[in-house]
Amino acid sequence: MTTQTATDYTTTIDLDRSPGDVSGAIADVGRWWLGDVTGAADRVGDEFTYRYRDLHDSTQRVTAFEPGRRIVWDVIDSELGFVDEPDPWTGTRIVFDLQPSGGGTRLTFTHEGLTPAKECYDACSAGWDHFVVGSLRRFVETGAGVPL
């Protein structure tokens, strides 16, 4: 279920794996994002850069990594080549909240600062739908993401 209101972009999915398994999958960014991922994302202080053609270039810093519970990435630099706004993700925060649910995990994903007022909102929220609801889900459940 995706929420598209005046607030931050949020989506929630249920996964058939433990919260610990889901945390490990989230940290393995290059397996569920399309493009070039350099750096690490599995402990506080790690930084990674994501690049996809001339469309997306961003650097994230892990500011919380509580396996099975919560992962937070602060976007410290960004450039999206398909919008006029020069750095729409810079200063935003990407949050993965995990809760045990039945025999698996409920993942609530929020991109704090990605709101409908942002020029990139439609394209970026569609991208998150693909990567979180599609690729991350598949990677968690089958071991193979669907980058695109």
C-alpha cells in the first residue's frame, strides 16, 4: 500500500522472511537497485554512492542500523538529471522500519522529504514502488532482485 498525500512518500509491504533477513537484504543495495553502487550500507557510518546513467547520482550515509528493527540512510548529496531542481534528494532521509508480522516481516519504507511538492515526486515515487515493492521484495523472497 502506497501513501501519496502531502506528507513524505511511504509504502508498506509484508515479506515472508524474518526481520533479520530483511535487514541483510536492504544492506545489499547493489542486488536490488539498478545501476552502479559503490561503498557499503551495513553499519552506521557507512556511505554508498548510487549512479544510474546520467539520470541519478546520490550518496547515502547510514545513520541507523538496527538489524531487524530500523535502517536509516541520510542522503548527503544528489543530482537527478531528469528534473530542473539540482539536488532534490540532498538533505532527505530514507527509512526502513521493520516489525515482526505473522511468520515474516512488515516493512514500512519512508523517504522523508520526498513529498508531492518536489518536482521529482511522481518519477521518484514510481521508482520506489518498483525498487521496494518489486525488486526488494523479490530479492528478499527469492535471492534475485528485479532492478528493471
